[in-house]
Amino acid sequence: MARRTVAGTEADPTVQYAPLALGGRTYRLAYSFNAIAEAEHLAGCNLLGGLENLENLTAIQLRGLLYAALVVAHPTIPDGDGQRPLTVEDAGLLVRLDTIGPITGALAEAYRLSMPEKKQDPPKAGAPAGN
């Protein structure tokens, strides 16, 4: 039997979320490698490259990056009486001319939060110890 894990899901206590407020609702955005890889497959484009330059995104990259950031905390959405999986198209419905700025700002914050903190390098042998 496969072992279940919460790593990279909404239940993962190590995930930090960036808020995105749109239309009276606040979404929680976060990145995981698996979410980005899945979104690249669905969107059919390079999303890691898009994360490196959020100011020059194509429409497909923007939609894919938003999907990847949403799906960690919001893998399903309400659908009638139940829930259904979030789709790339659902993410695209949130993108309009007036929401592109807030979305790209929240994507940048989600990316920043997903990066591990830089650890200090140990002192090199023979280097004077700092106080």
C-alpha cells in the first residue's frame, strides 16, 4: 500500500501562502514543484522560465502559473452540489485586464515564499572567526 504524504498539499505545515484578493474572495497561492510540472504539462509551455521573468509572460504562461499556484490550496472547486477538480481554464477565468496586476504581484510573492531561505555558509578553514 502506498504511503500518503501531505508534502506539497494544503495540509503541509511548511507551505507559506500568498493571498490574492479578487472579486470579494481571497485565494491562497503557493508553488510546489509537482504543481508546476503538472501545470506545464496542461498549459504546454515553460513555466519555470515564466517565473524568472513575470513581467514578460505570455497569456498561456500567466494562466499556467496561476493554475499551479492555486491548485496547491484549491485542488477542487464547487460544482453544483459537489466539488470538481480545478482546471487551467478555471484559473484563466480569473484573469482580466483589471486583475493582471494583482495576479502577477501575488504570483511573485508565492514564488518568493516557495524559495528556501539561504543558509549561511560555514567559515572557510583558516578564515578569521567573526564576532
